[in-house]
Amino acid sequence: MNPIQALADRIESQNLWGKEITIARNEYVKMADTTDTNLYYIVSGSLHIFVDDGEKQHTIRLGYQDNFIASLDSFISEQPSELYIQAIKKCQLKVITKAAFMEMVHSDADLFAVWFSLLEQMIFQQMEREKDLLIASPQERYRRVWERSPQLFQHIPNKYIASYLRMTPETLSRIKKKPT
Amino acid sequence: MNPIQALADRIESQNLWGKEITIARNEYVKMADTTDTNLYYIVSGSLHIFVDDGEKQHTIRLGYQDNFIASLDSFISEQPSELYIQAIKKCQLKVITKAAFMEMVHSDADLFAVWFSLLEQMIFQQMEREKDLLIASPQERYRRVWERSPQLFQHIPNKYIASYLRMTPETLSRIKKKPT
């Protein structure tokens, strides 16, 4: 079983979800300069995490069904962060607090190992993303992300994927029609 | 005690360093397309990790005295990675293999907690870096890194810091003379 599903199933069976919320399209789960240490499990819908540099919004993470999303900087530091979390499509989210989550993973060595390996995967994925963004060719950036996460393109509208890949929506459309 | 020092001291006291190596200025610890799962403790000198996109080298990490450096992607995945690790100044490095390191941290719950919190810090720092690079103003990118890591500027020549901050060495010199 994949580690995300293992964690979600355990939270479910131990009845640790704090609440279940519905977020309308374009509504915010988190605003900049706030602290949010919750983990959100996406039952349905999709979201993005973005930074606003005063000129435009830069999407840095995308989340969709059967995955967790969180403002990881705030989750780790328990301090305010610049990140926004916004629904791209109407979302159904299950929420667990950091306190409840950490208590759960610390209560069971196997579960802690799952969490630990997920943290390692996050570091690995962040490094892959850092390398992706250094590649000058938009075609090549598209190709790398498509090979790693083809399901992204089924769940997320072009506009947000384009921002995530640091290209215009027009460039992304052109590449999708003629990838090479 | 800081987590890095705690880990280095324990490796020392358990006599787990595999070897100690000297790397001349500009020599490589790791080349692209190789697997390197070692952790390197920097006794003296400085290094950078870079990606070569075919057109130029992009420095993505900097390491100096009393810190660890590693090709974390390769360390985690145990697969080849595109990263280069190169000495900026002549280095004295102590080396521990992943196997020896993981055996050590798994043998002691307190030490494992140190390693775990270091992984969390890495995720946090990677996110800070991702946000830094989205900031269009070179002055502001400089300011954020200077506030977080002032010691970087004592150990690393301008040329590499400029690449790390995605600006030309000339822009960095100008900003350092007149930060605001």
C-alpha cells in the first residue's frame, strides 16, 4: 500500500479526523501570513499552493484526490508563512491537526517508519522540482513532470500547471499538442 | 548542541568515519550520472553542488566547514543523479557511508530523533529556497539569504553565491556595496 493511503486509513480507523470541510472553487484554505499546521486529505477536488510576489501568483504545489496537502513550512515551523492554499475545484477535505497526527505516528513504530519514508520522499521530490525548474527548455520541463506525474494533467487545469511549470498557458497548450 | 554537531560527534566517538579525504580546489567529489550515497563532513574548505543544463552551471547548494554535504537525491534514492559536488576551496572531508550512518541512527532513539528533526529542517529550508527564488528583486533575494545565513558570505566566493542567488556576480557586488 502506498504510504499516503496507509496514513489516511489509520487516521480513519482511529477516528482522528478533526472535521470534514467543503471548500468552494477559488476559496482559500490558508492565506499568506497565517499559521496553519493542519494536514488536509483531499477526498475530492483539487487545490494549489501559491506564493504572491506582489506582481503575480506562482503555483508551487498541486494537490488532488486521495493525496494530502499542507503548508509544510508552517506545519514544520509552527510559524506564519507566505503560502496560500486555494481550491481550484470544489473540494471535500478531511482535516487532522498536527498534534493528533504526530501523536498517532509516534504511537506505532511501523507507522512512524511510513511517515519517515514520506519525509524522505518529500525531500527527494523537492530536489527533483528544483532541478526541473533549472531546465531552460519548456518542452523538457513539461516532459520531466509528465513522466513523473502523468495523473496531474487529468486533475489540474492548464492554467495552474503552466504556472507550476513556469511557462505561459499558451506555451503549455502548444507543447501538449506537439510534445517534441 | 546543534543536530549536525551531535551527529558528527557520535560518528567520531563510535569510530564510524569510513575515510578522510583531501579534495583539491576545483576537483570533484561527485560527477553527474553517478550514484553517491555517502555523507561528507566538511572539516575545512568549501564546496558547491551544481546542475549543468548544457549551457551553464547552476549552484544549488553551498557547503563549508562544520557542515555535512551530500547528493541528497542519490542518498535517498540510491540511484544516479545529475548533481555535481565540487570543491570551491581545498577541502578536508570525513566520509561516512549511508549504511553505517543509518545503522547508527537506528540504534539509538535520541539520535534518530535528531536525524528526523534534521530531515524536517531540510524540507523547511528547501521550501524557503523555493520561495526565495520566486522573488523577482535581486536585492530582496540577497537580503533573505543574508538574514538566514550570514556566515555563507564569509566562506563562499561571490561567483558561487551569485549563481546560488540567480544573479550575475556584478549584480551581487553592486548589491553588497549598497544593499538597499
